[in-house]
Amino acid sequence: MIKIELDSIPDGPSHFDLVQDACELEIGEDTGIVSLESPVRLALDIMRSSGEIVIRGRVGVDATLDCGRCLKAYRAELEAPLNIMCILGELAPDGVEGCRDGVIEVPTNARYIDISDEVRSELVVRLPLKPLCDAACKGLCASCGADLNETSCTCKPDEHDSRWDVLKKIK
């Protein structure tokens, strides 16, 4: 859980630099991230006033991703902006911390704000759709599976598929 102690947030503006263990994010391989390689770094500007806390900043973490072309693991830095609004006590139902329409509701008796879900969401949303170890990655041969970055294969190009010939007649 990535949490910010409420007692440590003064009224008015403040800045926090936090480092949290990456396992606190609980990001699984179903996201495309093989593993998180560094602690989660947070640089947060926090404004507290009359029952509201606004958290703005950046989150960063080093991760291992699988290349979408050659399937090799590579290391990449993931960064994302954060923009979180918290309401203290006013909307919180029966002392249970919850989230409604992008607003974290923090009960009056709470000691901390848990921003794990927001941090996780922002990082996952900013993952590349097709992660590449290098823009010039040649990928794998479709016939033999050889890594074309390391070797050239002797496979012949695919034979002509006559099913597409009819499209050449259209002008």
C-alpha cells in the first residue's frame, strides 16, 4: 500500500518525495510488465485546505517489459503524472475508505490516504501498446523463429497468395 500519513500533511501547500517498495503496487504480469526493478519514486505537491487534499505530481519506476517483436525482456523507465483529489470525512460512508468518481473519500478517523490504486492505474495506462526493446528491432522470422537482430535466416519469402489477385484488378 502506498500511503500518505494525514498527520504529516500541513494546511496549505507542501512537497513530498517518497520512495516505496515496488511490491506495494501489486502489478501482475497480465499488465505486460514482467517485473518492477526499482522502488517506486513519487514527487508530490500536496495542497490541503478545508476538508480537501489535492495531490499532484509524478510517479516513476524501472520495469522489465517483453519486446513485442523479438520477445526478449528489456528494461524501461515508466513515468506517469498524478492528479488525485481527496475529500476528508464529508462524503465517506460509515468510516470506510472508498472511491467515487475519481475522488478518494477519506473517513474522518483515518490516519492515512492510500493512493496505491491511482498510482497503479496511471502507470498501467501509460504502458506502451507495443513495447519495443529498440525502434530498429527486426523481430523474429515468421517461418523459423530466428531472432533477426542476431542472425539472418535462410527462409524463403512466402509464396504468392493468389487469393489477393482480385484486389489488383480494382482501379
